[in-house]
Amino acid sequence: MRVSAFALVIIFICIAAPALAQAVIDVEGPKEVPSQAQDQGQQPQPVQQPPMQTPENSQAPVVEHAGLETEIASLRKEIASLKDEVATLKKEIAVLKEPPPPRPSADLTPPPDKGGTLSIKLPTQQDIARAREYLEEAWRRLVEMVVSVQKDIMRKG
């Protein structure tokens, strides 16, 4: 999402740049050109510019530079903030890609103080009875499910 928004901003800037480079129509009138006469205290002479000819003798639209400049400035700020956000996200990704700390080696040898003998605790009669009851209940439920599926197949078939 952020990359596509960034791409749209770049495309907009590329489209708006030629519009800023177009010639500006002088609607204020002729400009005065400073000359040596002005340095000597004389009145400057206005320079008459020939009127621009447009197709069909219509006036060309006036481009609002102030509005475009403010929009470009806001877009540049947004681009800068997006670049900062991309940089922070890259840092977060780099942290996530770091390998985990090495695992300590698993020492499976018995401790030397026991003399190397292993003692296994055997289950009690209660543990065996509980396990048997659990297996019998699981088997009974499995058989009930199989019977239920058989009945459903008989009804549909």
C-alpha cells in the first residue's frame, strides 16, 4: 500500500513538472528593462512585447503557480516522510532477519555423581487403569461415529 502510494506521488510529480515548465503568459503588461539610462537618473523605457497568438484567437488559461507550488511542497514533504518510513521499516526487517542466538549444546550424558545408572519410574496401577479407561472411551466414540456414518449412508442410498 505504501509503495503504491509512493509510486502515485512520483507519477503525479512527473506529470506536474512539464506544466510548471510551460511559458508564463504576461497579464500584468509590459516589463521595464533596466538600462544604463536608469543608472544616470533617467526614466526607464518600457519594452513592448508582441501579443501571443493562440489558436482561434482565444486566451490561454492562466496557470496558478502558487497553488501548484504549495501542492508540490506538500508532496515533497510527504515523499520525505515516506522515505523515512521506508528506512525504519527496512531497519525493522533487518532486525527480524537476524539469526537467533546460538543454542546451548545438549549434553545427554548422565551426571557423574549418579554413577552412570539410569532409573526409570514405572507407572502405578492407578496410572494404568486411567490410561485403559481413556483408550476404551476413545474406542467406543470411534465405533459410534462409524455406526453413525453407516446409518447416514444407508438413509441417503
